[in-house]
Amino acid sequence: MANEELWGEFAVGALFICLRFFARIKVVGVTNLQLEDLFMLIALLAYTAVTILIHLITVYGSTIGQTPESVYLLPKEMVASFIVGQKLTFADWLVYLVYIWSLKATLLVMFSRLTKGLRFEERILKGVIGYTAVAFVGAAISHICVCLPVHKSWQVVPYPGDACALRNLNYYLVSFFNASSDLCIIAIPVPIIFKAKIPVWRRALLTVLLCSGIFVVVATILRSYYSLKSITTLPVAAGWTSRETFVAAVAVSIPGIKPLFSRSKWFRFRSTGEGGNYQSGGKGSSHELRTIGGSLQTPGFMSRSQDKGGWRVDGKDHRGTRLSSDVGSEEIIFSGPRDQSQSSVQAPAPA
């Protein structure tokens, strides 16, 4: 692949991640950044490392495309270069796994607040977290054990065999663990969104935002297909790795960037009025649908008093009262049962 594509995709992908951090800081403040933001930082560092490694692999070369006979015809300098390239390839797969699973962890932490107070959904989340962890271990073991002893992964002469040189099993096993865990994660918010009493267009928007991981699944499948189709061509594998990591960066960052474009992007509030409730199924119990970043607010529910500097809620001014706070920015959250006759407001985050 061309370096222009590699670094261009990285620049855009990293920009999306940085915009997400900007939105988070604007909405919740630096001191309220959470575990999901740590995972996103790890993802950004891993994304940078993956991109650098892909570039270096194309510089040093690889045994991809070689045969048991052709390796003996290689100059010593090229053999030494290929050894370095193979070591970088081995490391690149591991860093790639850290990157992808850090993004998964970001979504899982976000969804942990979305499902808070919903017993059935919380159990599903725990199951998905468990499977995602197992999938990471399975993918890492698959990568390491696909070529044993491990040092054969960067052996050039004699030819170590296709399993070590091409690592075609990685595209099957790692892609399976990757795509299957993505599908499980995507499934978490869908039933909650469709049970929520919100307009259809908002339901569709939230589905696209919170289930954008489907694009990552598609990218994973395409990467595996085209890499296996041209298994002996290094630029093809490198190119599709770059595209997949780019799509993943954008897809996971988009929900966090949305508050920047919301009508109430610099403050957060919640309401229990009509159109904002979610019935959990238990008799007499309901869960408040709380939105952050202004994605589901009831128009006109809250207004700022221009002359007195207070917050006006349902026709009443509230001043000198500690209003409830939250630390989310992109997720919709369902809190526990509460009196439906009450409403609460969140004050704007400090500038």
C-alpha cells in the first residue's frame, strides 16, 4: 500500500479519537474522565504503534511471497532485513489485538452505565464482558501458537513453512474472535433503545451511533477476505490492516463526538417527562431515560433565567441548590426506579 494512504488514514482516525477526548473534557471536565477514557488513550497509543509497525514492515520486507527454494537465493542483507520484518510482523499482530480490544473495552464501560439498574441487561453485559475477555486471550494464544516454536515466526532460512511465514490461520481465528465479540457488544444497546419511549428518528439515530461497531465487523471480514485472497502479497495485508484500524477508530469515537454538535452540548440534564421513560417490565417500576449531550431532551423542559442566573424547571427557579451531576458524555443511561412526578436538572459543567 502507499504510505500516503497509511498515514492519511491514521491522521483522520487519530483526529477522531482526539475529538472524542476534546468532547469528553468539554462535557465532563478533565478530573471526571473515566475508565473508558483510559482505554481510549491506550487505543490511541496502540493505533500509533500499529501504524508505525506497518510502515516499518513495508520497509524491511517479509517472507510473505517466498518459497522453500527462493529463500536460498536471497542475499544475506535481504535475509537480515526479512528477519527484522518478520519480528515486526509478529509484534504488530499483538499490538493490533491490544488496539482492537481497547476499543471494545471503551464501549463496554460506556454500556455499563447504560444498563445500570436494569438487572437483565446487566447480566447480559457481564456475559459479554466475560466472552470479550476470553476472546482476547483466545486471539492472543492463536497468534502465538499458530507457529511453534515461536522463533520460527521470524525464521527466513530455511523456509519455516506457510503457517509461520503467511500466518493464514490468524485471519480465521483472530477474525472470528474479533467479529463475534463485536457482534455481542453491538447487541447490548439494541433492545434498550427499542424499548425506550422515544421518537422513531431518534431511536434510529441512537442505533446508528451506539451500534456503529457493525462497520468494524464489516471491515474485519473484508480485511480477512482480501488478505487471504492475496495471501502472498504483503501490501494487500498491510493495506487492509490500515483500513480496518481506521474504521474502528472512527466508529468507536463517533458516539463521544456527538455532544459537540448537540443543541445543549455544554450542559447536561435529565428529565422524567413523557418521551423519556423506559419500562423495564417489572410491575410498577420504570427507569428514567437520561440523556447527555442533548440527544433526547424534551424541548422546553429546561431554560436558563437570563436576569437572575438561575435554572428554571417546570416554571420554578432553582438557585443555591446542588443539582445532580453525572460524568457521562455520549451514552444514554437508565437509572433505577424513581418517583415519576419528580424531575431533576443537571447544571452546566464548569468552564
